[in-house]
Amino acid sequence: MLLIYCPYCQVERAEVEFRCGGEAHIARPSDPEKTTDEDWVEFLYMRANTKGVIAERWRHIHGCGRFFNALRDTVSDNFLTFYKTGEPMPTLETLPQEAGK
Amino acid sequence: MSQPFRTEKGGRIDRGEELTFTFDGEEFHGHKGDTLASALLANGVHLVGRSFKYHRPRGILSSGSEEPNALVGIYRNGDQTPNLRATQIELYDGLEAISQNRFPSLGFDVGAVNDLLSPLFPAGFYYKTFMWPKSFWDRVYEPIIRSAAGLGKPPRTPDQDTYANQFAHCDVLVAGSGPSGLAAALAAAETGARVILCDEQAECGGSLLSESNASIDGKDPANWVHETVARLSSMENVTLLPRTTAFGYFAHNFVALAERVTDHLAEPDSKLPRERLWQVRAKEVVIAAGAIERPMVFPENDRPGIMLADAGRTYLNRYGVKVGHKVLVATACDTAWQAAFDLADHGVEVVAIVDVRETPPDNLIAIAEARGIRVEAGCVVTGTLGRKRIKSALLGRLMTSGQVASGGQIDCDALLMSGGWTPTVSLYSQSRGKVVWAPEKGAFLPGISVQKERSTGASKAVYGLQACLEDGYAAGEAAATAASGKTATITYSSAYGGEAGSGGILGALPHDRNASRVKAFVDYQNDVTAKDVKLAVREGMHSIEHIKRYTTTGMATDQGRLSNMNALEIASGTLDKPVTDVGLTTFRQPYTPTTFGLFAGISRGDFFDAVRKTASHEWVVQHGGVFEDVSQWKRAWYFPKPGEDMHAAVERECRTVRESVGLFDASTLGKIEVVGPDAAEFLERMYTNPWKKLAPGRCRYGLLLNDAGFIVDDGVIGRLAEDRFHVTTTTGGAPNVLATMEDYLQTEWSDLNVWLTSTTEQYSVAAVQGPKAREFIAPFIEGIDLSADAFPHMSVKEGTFCGVPCRLFRISFTGELGFEINVSRRYGEMMWETLATEIEKRGGTPYGTETMHVLRAEKGYIIVGQDTDGTVTPYDAGMGWAIGKKKFDFVGKRGLARTDLVADGRKQFVGLLTKDPKIRLEEGAQITTSENPATGTAAEGHVTSSYYSAALERTIALAIVKNGHAREGQTLYVPMPEGSIPVEVTGTVFYDKEGAQLNV
Amino acid sequence: MKRYSFLELAKNAFSAHQNWGRQWRSPEPKAEYDVVIVGAGGHGLATAYYLASEHGIRNVAVIEKGWLGGGNTGRNTTIVRSNYLWEESAALYNHAIGLWQNLSQELNYNVMYSARGVLMLAHTVHDVQSAQRHIHANRLAGVQNEWLTPEQAKDYCPPLNIEKNIRYPVMGAALQRVGGTARHDAVAWGYARGADALGVDIIQNCAVTGIRRNQNGSIEGVETAKGYIKAKKVGVVAAGHTSVVMDMAGVRLPLESFPLQALVSEPVKPAFPCVVMSNTIHAYISQSDKGELVIGAGTDQFVSYSQAGGIHITNHTIDAICELFPQFRRMRMLRNWGGIVDTTPDRSPILSKTPVPGLFVNCGWGTGGFKATPGSGHVFAHTIAKDEPHPINAPFTIDRFRTGRLIDEAAAAAVAH
């Protein structure tokens, strides 16, 4: 049971309050006419499935209901940081050393 | 009082309170404070069980939760709980225990023939045989293996006990209350940090409760425990949990504890739960799990009467029980010597101390000599005799050549052994930390912390009372500071005595016996011997995980806590590789076996899954309605009148709706209020249909796809105002539709100004359907002109129902004139009772989901999830009309254009009529072109819905058929076991094709 | 290879079992192989075995980063069945059932395939419809599966609670009698021993660190912890780690890896005769030959390679088991563990060539790969040997996600209304 920080509510809460929304920063192609089948399958199904640090979406379903993003190490399951939807993905270098520990 | 092995005084038992218990029906006595094991030993009973494979007689080996042999069943309330450790069962008056895995009795067990046949049963023998003849595996071999395997008998009746669950947060969780754990808890608590201290035993104190040779601050250790526990109990920031095992260490410092609340009580308060699950989020964890003593691996090391030395000492000092009258002590380390001294001081004859080491410490030898105890240094036990209890032991002298010379035979009725100590690193390992091999300690120790935890004391091989106390205080202080930033000045208690000593050995001991004839057990419960481990290595099992799985060593109920290190050393020696290259198996949760009921908690019956009821529920119950489960909802299925079966009731309901009027509870359909300046634009993007031009006051059927292009939901959507829509969804789909909408709104189209609110449970909805629907509802509705012109099909208006506000939809899922009245849930019962009471007077009827299904099928309306299955596109469903062709984009638009979704030969939604109008097809039946299809023929499709239609006076069906739209009029077949049923492909609308009934 | 039999066991008893040979060697890798299989789980070892036994390709290495059979093969709940809905799936899993029935004899290794029957419970009207659809489809496809009333289900599985007044009463069940269980470790070991005897090198404790391609983009070999190994063809059978390995070849896949938990109780005397599954309340249970109740739990909701899941997942599973079998509430969990399951969007596997010539992939088995082990290895060996799929795995391409030709077993169990 993970411990998750909601950047909107600014609280840490147990995982059961949240729903994971899968890999983050996958934009839906905006113009269907100009989207190839390859682009579409990339958006629909292709996932990095990284062993290591990933950006993923979470939604605080039993709280504010907002989607936000998190960086998490898929080996340790430790979070490195949480950030709001629309904010750029932090790079590992910009994270404080102790983040996620 | 006949407890021949009870000491005259001493121990922590209450000699004033005698308790009666039975073991295999025989009556015995013990005292309050005893465990079942100590009480049995006090009565001279060592034989308590039979081993798993060879059915060898086994006695009590340990005094803790790692006990592999003394597993018993406890009878209570007419059923039994199997596999409980006698060493952990607290005695109560009237306790009934039975031995396991023996037939017909513990003393005479026919299964013991396995021991004689054991040359045929080496590790993994079953992989090499039982393959011929093939059919014998299922019918002969496996049933025999199964009945021979297993330990206790499973419970047979539903568990009547209750279980509780508690979430908790703390600064510092301390697991274990031995000297280090108590010191850690005290140090952390004194800073003001919130502390939880748990221990699996009934009393805090751990090894201090059986310490005879030490003092703390000049006091008896037990007194120090008493004072420390009293101090902790008095502190508001401390939660003390005895009888509580920290059994699982999960991600993000989440630790699960199992508290046993009533098992030790003779007559538990029925209000108490049997066990309580604590789910603790700790800022810091201190693991003070101690160390356990290792058995020595010598031939016949499993006879009843052979016990770990520290267990022998614990039974003596804590429980006042002598494990024998003539005790032999075999050891490789100093601590067992103290057990010998304590026994001697209680008048027990210690026949010898046999130490593997050539030169045990002089001071110990001197103490032994002072007590007249024979000491054999550089000696090992090479075998034992005695069937149901050890009678004597064979000794062997270690030669410098590495050989063993016979050292004679020595009589004894108990043998205490110690191979040294193994730190308990289970919880650390569960926290995903990697253990590190410490060659100088001969042990794996906790390595780098990956979670916020620290081990202390013996669990990281810090031994000796003073050292453990100091280490515990320091760990507690550090944890508290890390968790809460608080500090305090702690006065450390100081100890005298309780020295750690030295020594220890791993692996099998050398002996002079015929290696192929003797068994030296590594894993007692699973009957794994040193030979088995070597055989596995010879057969190519070089990873410790392979050895474990092939021999089953370490897979018994102690999870290898006693056996792992010895098995590892034997494997390492056989492979001639360092232990680190062989590896240690992972420790998995739970630390000790944990009751299923504890996990399930209150989740039983109606609490297993929420039951959602609509406002009509009680009325339906009172009027004999039958329910069906649809997701979590209870929906009225049909309303049988006396003497009616389901078929008759549904037929009558259908007729009544078509001819008169029917009342249906539609409250379970999902409802979402979509509000905001961009509400229409949002729906335009979500649903396939166009929404911008829909006038306020009008409704439209909406079809929702996923971005792959397949139908996922549908429902009528009404526009109440320019910026307000009332969206309905399927019953089961409601949560997903809202979640999907939120997802797109928040993460793709954050430019849109829209709010989404679930209103499913805010409205009660009554559907009134049938040619007389208008006149039926008219008396109750105010503020809405119900005439066909003012309020045509697919309209919505706000008014009142019996004076309360309502949203009135003119929509139909039956093909008849229909209205759906939405009122606030608080008026739901009023609305339903008003309408239901009135409708029968008017010749109408309430109807359930089955009638709803039939009526909609007559009209060819799909039910998402029944007629579609996630692989159906709008075009497949014949609903191309629902797609806004001019729309730039909507969810699913691009997906729908993919090659396979526009290919020929897709399965399409059609009607089917059986040639024989009386035959009703089975839903799910397959459809073929051939009347007698060969096995393996690909189906053309399947029947999705099938009913008897009262209106058509025949059966009807809906189906998904390959190229179905082009096959209208063709004959296909539905092959059934009894023969093929010919069917004709038709359109999907069977009743009122023109829709005349809707527009009245 | 010394054949195993009771006679052999008895003979060896006289020599105190000192003369048993190795079940497989621990060879150092050769410089070059015709085929390198990445991953020595059941599927990978079976692939190597059938490459050698059926296609005469014996210059094969199976490279494993840990110990053979140590991934999902050694971590699953050992259920075998083939009553899948779509004809593509049913054909694949039924192919496996055919091989299961003779596997112990073929491998001369008792894999303890036990056709004790798999009972899949229906709790709602929708479940009944779905089960009936499966049964009708299976009958046409030649897959054994039959409907039982609640009373018949209780006859078949006496511990089952068929009271009407429980939260989710049993309305009936689909029974596949040829379904059952097998001993998971023995499957890996049996294939390993069989493959080794045919000349296959099984190289353990040797992680693959790179995949080399030549100028044309074709496969050239693999970089490993024990050095570079040339290979004409590479088959990746790495389960939860497939994305990681395929990334080395620059191939993206529609996969996500989730933690999946399972657990066993303490062993007890026979209490449970068959396998029972309930999709609606998310539970499956059987009893092992050793006497442990073997219980499958669900996946966590997030991608993870940790092989550890949350306790709330376990809680929910045990809730469901205790609801169906309230007599087991007093039983105790002995061991709980996790695996990493690679899942595809349509919950069906990928058994296919890849855009990289010479590179093949077998993945995406999600929570149900064990049952397919022999069939999967058999058709994958064919695919590698012939450079084209066997008719049975032809539909299980990567391209189906682009075209939309899914084999959607998850959708088929869709719940709505």
C-alpha cells in the first residue's frame, strides 16, 4: 500500500484513495485526419514500461478528484516527486538528492 | 497435581491456579502462564506429532514461533483449528488439543512404514516415478500422495468468530520486546514520539524472561522488564501490543501486525474479535526480532526429547519445567553451557556437555567441573537411540584427520543442542533490504536500509545483554529523532552478566556412521535430510532456490528459519563454493502463518461488497418481487403473482406494458450532470453524436466509444439549458464513464470550462411506459404541458411531481409512449409508492429488468455489455446513424478508421427468428452456415439476446453475425447438442418498425 | 539421459542414490549458436526443447539472468485450462492441453498434470450468459467445457457454499474436466532436462545486456554478462522483463508489467478436490498435492518490477475466498509472493516475428501463461525454426494492435447493463 502525496490537497494519503492512470505525458494526437495508424497505436497502446524511473498519472479519486503526475522508481516503488497536471516533467538532475527516500 | 517434571519453585507460572486440559483425549494439568508445550513437558510428554513424509515420532524442539514439530489441532466450538504451535498456545482451562498426521494414533501410526521405505523416497523421488501407467496418476498415485500429505485436518464448519481491523500511524514502530526492543521503545517514547511496541509473545521481555544469570541496574532482569513495561504502559504516546506479530513489511514503511485477542481465553467475551489486524504506517521502524538458536545436524537428531538448548533453559527458568531427568547437552557455542548449569542448579543430572570445539572457554569448564558435570570437548553426537523418546546418544571424537572416532554411548532422557544463533532478518528482508554475509559471525545480517528501518540487538548479531541494551537505546533514540525531530536525555540502564560468549557451527556434523543408512535432519517438518540436500546438488540444482524447491527444505511452516543456514552450508560444501555464491532464499511474508480471517476482517456477507438499493427496494420485497444483481445494485427482476413462474410473470408484464402501462425503477442507471459554458463542446468530443445544435429541452441518444473505436457505453442525454446536460449511462458503466470523462477533461482538454458531477444517487427514477403512460402520470405532474405537441418524444422539462421538483424525460426504452420521472432521492420512496399503488388500480403493472430486456429487444435496442462485448463498433451495431459525420473529432473517431475496423466480414448486429416459433435460442449459442458443422468450424457469430415475445407470440433473438447486415433473409444454423436449429436472419426491429407507438 | 522410473529409483536406493546424474549441465556459453532463447522460464525452455526435438535445431542456448524456472514459472498458481472464448485463444490453449496430457511421459519427468477439473462460477445473470457463451463456443471449437447447476457444482466440489442468501450466490458453473493443475517447478525442470539431453546449453546467472544487429538491421547476437554470443536467431521469452530486453533491440511493444500476488495456506489433509475460479468476485483456489490451499490474488494497479504487491490486494482476495468458503477463515496463510506479469491491451499473448529480422518474441501472457507452457513453446519453436508462424499462433501478432484485429478475452467478459 503506497503512500501518495496529492499536490492539490497537499497531503499524503494511502494508495486506496487513488487510482493509477498509467504512463504520463502521452498526448492524444489532436487531428485524427493527420494521424497515421502507427501514431494511433503508439498513443493507444505502446508504453515504455520502464524498469527504473517512470512518470505516471494518479488521480485522487477519494479526495479532490484531480489528476496529477508522479515520478516513481518501478524497482523500489519509491516516489521521487509529485507534480500537477500541466507542469513539465522534472528531470532527474533537478530533483533534490533525498527526494523519494 | 501430578506434573512430575515441574520444578519445586521458580518460573513465571501461577502455581496457585491449576488448569485442566486434554491432549488426544488424555487429561493433564498445568498452570496459568504455561504454554501447551510447557504443560505437556511438565507432564513428561515429549512425543507430540509425526513428521510430514516419514511419519517419524517428533517432540517439542523449541519454545517459540519457529517450532517445526509440535503442531497440534485445537478443538473449540465444535470445530478445530489445525497446525497451531504448542509452543505458542497459552494454556486455558478446558483446552482440547489433538496430535496430527497420524493414524490411528500418535503412538502407533501406520504411516511410519514410510520411514522403513525411506530409501525409496529421496528428495524429488516423485518427479522420477508414478508415470506408468499414465492413467494411474489421477486415479491411484495422486490420491494416495494427497491423503498421505497435509498436516492437520482442515476446519469443516463456517468460522463463527469475528476479526477486526485497525489502521494506525506512529513515529516509531518497534517489533520485538526483548532487551533491545524494550530499550528502543523506552528511548523513543521518552522523546515524546508516538511509539507502537509489539511482541508475538504473551509477555514482553523476550530472553529476559528466562535469564538466570544477569542483572540490570542491580535488579533481576524480570523485574526490570516489569518496571519498564509499567513505565511504557503509563505513557500516552505508547501503544503496547503483546500477542502481536509484525508479519509483513510492505512498501513505504507499511507494516502489518496480527494481534491474537481471544485465543488464550477459556471463555472469551463474545463481543471481542478473535484477532485484530493492525495496518501501521510508521515513520521509522526498529526491528528487534532477536535471534533463534540453530539445531545441530547429526544422525537421528529428531527424536522426541531432543531440543534446542535455549528452549530447555526457557522451559526451566520461565515455566518451571525440567525437560528431563538425565540431560545431555551438545553444543558448538557458549550459551548452551548456561542451560546445563541452570539445569544442574535445579537438581537435574546433566550427564555431559559435549562441545564440538577442541577448547571451550576455560571459565565454562571450570564452572562445569565445580558442578561435577562431565565435559567432552572436541566431541560430537553421532546418533541417538530410543523410539518415542531419546534413550541414549552415541558420541564421536573429532580427530585431527577430520575423521570421527567412536566416543561411546551415553544414556539420557533429553538432549539439548545448540549450533549457535541465527539473527532473525525476516522483516528486514521483507522490507526489500539485501542481507550481507558476515563470515566472522557465520550469519547473514541486515545490509543497507532501503526503507526507514533499523535493526537492533541480536537481529543484527549484537549479542550480550549490555550490548543489546545499549544498541536498543541508541536505535530507539535515532529512530525517534529521525521520525519526529525530538530528542531527550535518556538514562541507559546497565546490565551485569548475560554474556554473549562465542562459538557456533553451520551445516552437518561429521560422524562415523554409515552415511547411506542414517538420517540427519535439516528441515524437521518437511523431513529433509543432509543427504537430500547433497542429492539435489548432485543432480544439478546449484541455486539455493532450486535446492529449496527440489528438497522442500525451508518450505515448511517455519519458512526455513531453523533450517536455512544449515542447508546453505551443506549445499555450499557440496558445491565447494562460498555460501554467498549459493545465495539465500528470500524471506516472504507472513513472518509466521497468519489467519485468513484476519485479512478478511469484517468483509463477509453484505459487508463483502456494498449492496446498493434503490428507493423501491422495500416495496419490491413486500410485494414479492425477485431481484437480480447488476454490478453492486439489487434490481427488481420480475414481479410474480401467486402461482406465476418467471416466464408467466414476464409475459404478463410485457403484455400489460404494451397494452396499458408499466412502472419500472430506472434509478440504477448512471447519471452525470455536465455543466459549464463548454458543456456541449465537451459532449461533442466525448460522444459520437453531435450535441451543439440540440435545443434545450430536448434529448438525444448518446453513444460512447473508447479511443480504440469500440462501443463502451450509451444512454440518453438531455439538455436542460445551454450550459447544462443531464447524462445517463448504463448501470454497470457509470463509474467508468465518469472516470473516463474526467480523464479527458482534465488531461486532454483542460481548455474546456466544464464541471462533471455524479448524480446517480441523487435522483430516484421511475420509468412509466405504455400507451396509457400520459394519462397515468398526468395527475401527479404540475408545471409541464404533457401534450404530444408541447412535450414530444425525446424531450426533457422541469416541473413538479406531487409537489416536489422533478425532471421529466419523455423517452422510451420499450418502444411505447414513455416518461422517466427524476425526483430527489429523498422523495424516492414517496414517488415509487404513489405510482405503484396507483398503477394496479389502473390496470397497469410494475415490471422488472427481464421485461425491460424483452421489450427493448422487440425494438432492437442494444444493451451494451450483452449485445456488445467490447469488440463491436457503431457500424457493426447498425448505429452508423449515431455518428456525427461532420465532427472534427470525438473519442473513437480515429480508432474506428483502422484497417480491421473497416474491413469486410465484420460481425454485425442482426435479428434472428427460429423457423419454429416456439424454440427459444440459448443466449451465447453459436451460429454457423452449416447445419452440421465439423468440430473446429469457426462460428459465424453468436446469439446475444433471446426471449419469448408476448407481443409477437413467438420467440425472437438478437445476434452478432459475420457480414450480418447483408445476410437478411438467409438461413443459418444454431448447432446445439440435441441438434441444429435453423434460423432466419432478419432486421433487428421486430415490433412497431415505424415507431408509431412512440409518437402519440 | 538416464531414464527415470520406479525400477531406476529402486536400483538407486541400493547405492544410496549416489549415482544419479545431473538433470542438466552448467555449461559455459559457446561463441555462436543457431538460436539463442532469452529467458529460461517454462516457455523459453519448452521452446528450446521443441527446437531440438521437433526441428532438429540443437545448437541452441537458453540464457537466463537468474536461475531457471525462477520467474513466473515458479510463482504461479499452476492452473491448467483451455476454455477460452475466442477460437484463436481456444486453439492455442487447447493445443497446450493436448501436450499436457502426455507431457510426463514425453519428458520422462513427472510434471504431475492432474486433470482435477476447473470450475468457473457464475454469480449473476450476466455471468451465466457469459459462461453459456463460452460453453457453446468451446463445444463448436472442440474444447471440453460443460454447464453445471449449483447442485451439480456442489456435488463436484463439496466445500462450495450454494446457499441462496449469500452476497453473490452461485447460479451455476462452467466445468472443464480436462483442466486442473500441474507441478510448476517440474515443468521447468523437465523441459530443462529434456532440452539439455538434446544438446541445448542452459546458461544461468547470465543476464543479457544488449542485442546486436548488423547493418541490415538483422539480428547478429547478444551481449551477456559472460560476453558476446553470436546468434542467427534470437527468441525473447522474458515475461515481465520483455520490454526491457526488446528495448535493447529498439522494438517497442504494447506491454505493461504489473505485480501479481499469490499465496498458500499451511498444508492440511485433503479438503478441496478441484480448481475453483470466480471472475466476478476475483478469486481462484485449489489444493496442492502437498496439502496447501493455493490461492491467486489480483494485480496491483501500477507498473512495477518489485515482485511485491500491497496487502490490500491480498485482503481482497482472501475476502473473496472466505466468502465462498467460510470454513477456510480459520486456515492460515503460510507464504505470499509476487511475480511480474506482462500484459497486453487485449489480454492475449504476442507470439510473433518482429520488425527485426531474426528476432522473435513470446510475451504478454499476463496472469495466465503457465497453462499454455507446452503449447506456447511448441508453436514458438515452429515460428523460429520456419521463420513463419504456426497456424495456431498466426493471429497472435504485434500488428493486431495497429489494425484493431484484437483477440480480446477481457472484453468478452465485459460487465455492463
